[in-house]
Amino acid sequence: MQIAGIIPARFASTRFPGKPLVLINGISMIRRVYEQALKAKSLDTVIVATDDERIFEHIMDFGGNVMITAEHHSSGTDRCGEIITKLQKEAPASHFDVVVNIQGDEPFLFPEQIDQLTASFKNQEVEIATLARKIDDSEVLFNPNAVKVVTDAKGFALLFSRAAVPFLRNIPQDKWINNHSFLKHLGIYAYRTEILKEIIQLKPSILEIAESLEQLRWIENAYKIKVELTELESQSVDSPADLLKLNDLV
């Protein structure tokens, strides 16, 4: 099985413009992500996908693998789809069975999580895979910025939500964390290549628009998302203030 790791990276950002190029102890964030991804044993190639010439030149300068994409993409999934389509046209002999969409704002991502994610495709039922970890903090549980996921008995996603799901009836909310194993979704995805090419053709769905979560579009269209459980969670950078939290990790 051939697997490509793609790191979508855009310069424009409402909360943090130029985020991929910010320096963490002298090394750019996007380079740190790229070099961590290279450590994953399951990836046959790692590619940065960007619509910005500054990011493109930076990746080229340190010898990384980078490709330019269109500017209009609304998600990293769409950017990954464009890259894999280009690769198939430009190098037909290069065939990738699975594509991993790697978050470009997690400079200290765990390579073993990529390997855990890709291993799930040994199961032929798996079309899309992602990660989740148990929530042990009520503040996270009720934080709408922390996405929750509910799975079936086989570990496939039933629902993603910004709300605390499932709702525990007749139990005070301050006791919820002690009465159910809630799961926080971690934003890394892997897709079978043919599935990726299908889902980027889908129109935004009702649930997706309501929650602003693209994975709900896939569920509404009956795609199966396998949720692998992990105890690891790397620190993401969403704002300049988040950079201060990373100082102890360098």
C-alpha cells in the first residue's frame, strides 16, 4: 500500500496571517511539521500543498517537497484532492492508495499517530480514518471549539458535534465527565484515494453548515469514518498567543 502525506498550508488566515512561516526557536512551523511527518514509517512521500509563493519558496529553500494549489479551496481536504489529482496526471506510474491530510499548525505532531491512522486501512471497510482521545476535563467537554465524536460498536463515527454529545439525561452537567467516556476529535484525516476524489465533489450539507464541520458532509452522504483512539495530543497553534505555550517543548 502506497501512502502520501499532504500538509495543506495557506498564508492567509483570519486569526493568524502567515502562520506557517512563523519561527519557533529559529525553525519555521511548517518545516517542523514537515520534518515530523517524515518520521512516520508508513508514508512513502510527504508534500506541502500551498497557494502561496512565499511558502513555496521557503519549502524549496530547505529542500522540501512542495506543490502549488489553487487559492479558492475552502478546506485542506480540497487542497489534498487537487494534489493527488495532479500527481496522477503528471506521473501516472505514481499510485497512492491512501492520502493523509496532516495539520500544518501542529509543529510537534506525533509521527506514530500517522502510522496508527494508516494502519486502520488494513480493514477494507474503512474509507476515511481519523483520531480521537478521551476527554478528562469538563472545560474541554463544553468548549464549542473542541469537537466531540460519538462512535458505533465497531468504532465508526455516528456523529461529530461542537456540543457535548451524547446528552446525559437526569445527570447534572458538572457530573457528566464522571459518568460517560466522551471523545474529543483530533483533526487529522486519512482517505482512500478514490474516496478522496469522491468527497471533494460533494456539495456542503445541512449538518456541515450548521456546525461548520466538513466531516458531517461525508457522514450525511453515507461515507464511513473509522475513529482510532489515541492517548496523545500535540499542541496546535491557532493564534500568536499559542506560540508562547510551545517554548517549553523546544
